[in-house]
Amino acid sequence: MGRLVPAVTRAFDILELFLEGDGTLSAPEITRRLRLPRTTTHELVTTLTARNYLVPVPERPGRYRLGVRTYQLGSRYAEQFDLAAEGREVAREVADTCGETVHVALLEDTDVIYVAKVDSTHAVRMVSAAGRRLPAHCTAVGKMLLAALPEDELDERLEGRELVAMTPRSLTDPDALRAALAEIRILGVAVEQQESNPDVSCVAAPVRDRSGRVVAALSVSVPVHRWSEDRENELTALAVKGAGELSARLGYRAGR
């Protein structure tokens, strides 16, 4: 385990002080309560204020309160916490309907992180697991999430990245990936055929939060020996329905 960084520890100590009392503090109070040098307190408070973790209280000169950045972090945590809990419930409902493996995943940089997984009732090995990270371009959930990004953000994330292969069918050419993502935007669903696992195909649909932003994807994975055009159509409908249910639980209302 690496060593703790004193300056970062002190910054968090300052932020945690605001959880007490009326939620406002002055620099002298922070200095006294944490027994810090005045110069250190001034530098840390100045930095936290510049990054919007603290803001001055207009009607109380010299005092600070928590800034909007702390709210944003808390909201993201709550969003992902709800996503994992609600995702497990919805994934269970979808899996109970079709008997196949269901995942819920979110995007981090160019990888997907699985936050929920309900296994198939059939005996088949999957490379995924709750908490596991996989290259987004190799998975249906990942391609769904990449397709939902604005073009400039997608370009930034993919720039200089090597698209590694998990199977011989993985998309490793950037132009081929971009063409696939363009099609996914039109269709509204993503399909993966043996791109992360040579024995599995998968279909995924987008999960939206209350603002309509795509925050996750829900997928149904099937061994190739049970994959067919009819089965794909059936599971696509289930994935879309499940993703819609999860979106509704996160506060999304279509057409609002």
C-alpha cells in the first residue's frame, strides 16, 4: 500500500469539518481545530476555493461553506449507488424472464465496469463479473456507452488508444469501431457477436438518468449455440424493456 499524502489528507480533514455545526467555518477556526499552521490553512482553503470545493459565504465575510463540486461528487456517488442496487433488481427480473445472463455496466474512460450481474440458469462461463473491468469496444454494453458520447468526447477518449483484441472478432480498427458506433446510434441498441468471449453473443440497450443522459447499459448475453435471428430479436426487446425500467427507476421520463 502506498503512503498517504499529507497535503491531500489535510484537505480532506478541512472538508470533513464542514459536516459539523452550521456548515460554515472561517480560516482561523480551521487552523485552531486542526492545529495547522496559518499559512498551510490559507493555501489549502485557497486551493479548495479555486476548485469550487469551498465557496465564501457572501453574507458572512471571512467564512466558507461547501461548494458545488462537493454536491456534484455526492450526486454522482448517489447515482451510482442507486444504479447498482436498482440494476441488480432489474437484471434479476430480465434474467428470470429469459433464463440468460444479464449485466448492467457503466463507462469509465474507455473501459466498462460491471455494477450488476445475474447469471444464466444454464451452465456457461462468462468473462464478466460484478466489479470487473473490460475494454468497452469489445462489449455490447461498452459500444452502447461509447456510442452515446458526444463526438468530441469520443475522439478525446480514443485518441492514441490501442484497441486491444479479446477474441479474433474484436473490433481493433478505429474506423471500423466508429462505423459500428454510428450504426448503434441509429438503431438505439448494440450487438456483440463473440467479441469479448468466443462462445457468447450479446445485445445491449441504454440506461438513462433523470436528465436523459445515458449513464449505463443493460445487456443480455447468450451462448452462440442458442443465438439466432429470432432469439436476437426476442432478447433485444427484453434488453430495451429492462433498460427502460431501470431508466424509470433512476427518474427518467421519456418525452419529458
